[in-house]
Amino acid sequence: MRSALPTAFALVALAGASSAQIPNLPTLGSNWLDHGYPQLYYTPTNGIAVGLYYAQFRPLGYDDWDAPPPYRANIALHGLITATGTMRLGLEAKLPKLVPGWRFDMRLGTRREARQNYFGIGNETEFDKDNVSDIQPHFYRLDRHRLFARGSIQKTLVSALRALVGFHVERWRLDTLPGPSLYGDQVVAGSAEPPGQATDEASIRLGLVFDSRDDEVAATRGTLIEAIYSRADSVVAGDVSYERITATAAGYVTLTERLVLAGRVVAQAMGGSPPPGTYYLVEASGTDFQGLGGPTSHRALRTDRFLGEDKLFGNLDIRYRFMGERHVFSASLVGFLDVGRVFQPGEGQFQATLDGMHVGGGLGPLLMVGRNGVLGWTLAAGPDGLVVQSHLGWTF
């Protein structure tokens, strides 16, 4: 149960537009609003964390207040530092409805994940809690640094169908932490890449997106289908060459006014020569996320529990809103079942199969304020026992 669980918040991101204002900063225009707040919380992995979030956004209007995007545009600056040395600084711009028929997304960031989980590569990796002790507290961790720029443009083709083109540029490196660790042991054995070695990566991606969801933050009906192809070529730029194909299908059905059934299947295959640093990312038309394991992919597994070139996982949710009203304030309870596995050369060819699947399920509460603020927790039983996850959004 070493997942990052915020246990004490001074101010929470749920406050949305009603958050404490940061004064004397002019907005981008009369139709724009701003909000900002400090952050203070604690996680077992990173200790005490302090941060700041500030955003300027253009809200939806009277005629489209219930459109699927939560706003017309949002430009945010956020930073975070923890007692263990984890640091994050990012600038992002999301413009889903500012220009009719177009969507724009841009992110710039630098991160040091000083306690990044690492359990090895492949679907058969094991977790033994006895390996974590006062003598070797970082046995299943490493130090991961990232400097990245990522953006995309989407154009509506017809109705709910959009075309996507984007890019991803990143410099990353993996390093050891003090004391014995699995990563350090694998480096010595020659089965892991040398620590502290920077890798430059540059890729482009193309895709098609069919999105008929009624709400992009907390859908209650509709479908999301994505097919994304990305390619990195060291001849053009960067140090690595590989290709990545990602297919996602998610559906949402309203059973009653307060009860929603939701499901998702994600398959991702990589070819060429992708190094381990590329295994963390799962492509998406919105914000990319990490897998396999964690609040965005498999809630019954620790974050990044299984790393591999190819991934196959699915989620099934039953969501019950027991208090409040949508788009204002609501409290929901989610029960879920998650399954998934990774494929690595030597472990079998990527295929649609139930063999080797890691299965787990659980439940938890999620709170939502307005159209964009979500905070929640889940408790799940999985292959490694009980896992607690904190959520700043719905898993899908």
C-alpha cells in the first residue's frame, strides 16, 4: 500500500474557479477568468509536497454550458517540490473549443521523479515486500528525469470524427538511488541500460478519433474510439528509432439517472528498437498517461508495476452518484474490475489473450466540483495485495 495517497490537503484543486485568486495578474481578455491556489499534501512515497497552480481560462457560454469540453480554453502554469527531491514544473495550453472545428493542445515540462517505481521489465516480474526495508528502502525505485515538449492539433472531419497530428520531443534519463535496488542490480548484471545516460527522443503521431461522449471529464453516455500511430526516427532527430500503435475503445451507458456503466479496452504495440524509457507512456488523443499500473490504467496495481513494449488492458466501472448534481457538485462511488498485461520479446507475441492477465478490483469515492475538478481514492485487491490509489480525475 505504498501508492501515493494524499492524506492531508491545505487547499485542494477541486475549488476550480472559486479558488483563492492570485491578485494583480491581468487576464488575456474580458472573456477570460483566472484562478490559482497553493498546494500542500503528504504522500507515503514522496513525503510532504508543496506546489502552486495558476490558470487563465475561457469558460463555456450560456448557449453551450453543457458541451462535452469543460471550457473553451485553459492555459495553466503549475509547479511542485517534495521533501524527497521530486520536482515538477509545467506549462500547458488546452484549447478544445476556442476555434470552431479545431482543438489545440500544448505542454512543456520538466520533471524529476525521485522515487519512480521500477519492478523490472516484462510480464513476469515479481514484487516481494521483504525486499523493502530500512536498509534498502529504494529497492523497487529509481530516479527518473524528464524534459519534454508535446503538442497536437485535431480537426473535425464530420460530426464526432476528428483527425489528429502531433509531436513529442523529450530528453530522459534513469538513475540509481542510494542503497541496493533492483535497477542497480540489473545494471551490474548488464540487463539494464547504464544509469545517468541521457536519451533524446523525437516523434510524430497521426490518428483518428471518434468521440461522442456527453462529457469529456465524467462521461455518462457515448463512445470514444482512438487509433494513433507514432514514429521516432534517429536519422531525422533524437537517439532512438521505434514506432508505436495505440488503439482505444471506451463506452458509457446511463442505466438510471445516477447509475453509469463504463468500459474501456486499450492495446498498444511497439516496433523497432524502443528503449525502456519509452515503455512508461501510453498514447491518447488527450493527455498521455502511464501504464501498466496506477490510477490511469490499472487501479489494482502499483504505478508502473509492469513495463513492456506492448500493453493490453481493460477496465470495467459501475459508477453511482449518491449526492449532488452534475456540473455543480457531486459525490460518486465507483466499483471496478481491471485486467491487463504487458508483452516483451521472449514472453510471446502480442495478441488478444486472457493468458497472463493481472486481475484486480475494488471501489472508492470520487468528488467532483464544477466541470473540471475531481478528487478521489480507490482501494483495490490485486496480485500484490491491497493497493490504495489517489485520483485527480476519472480513470477513463
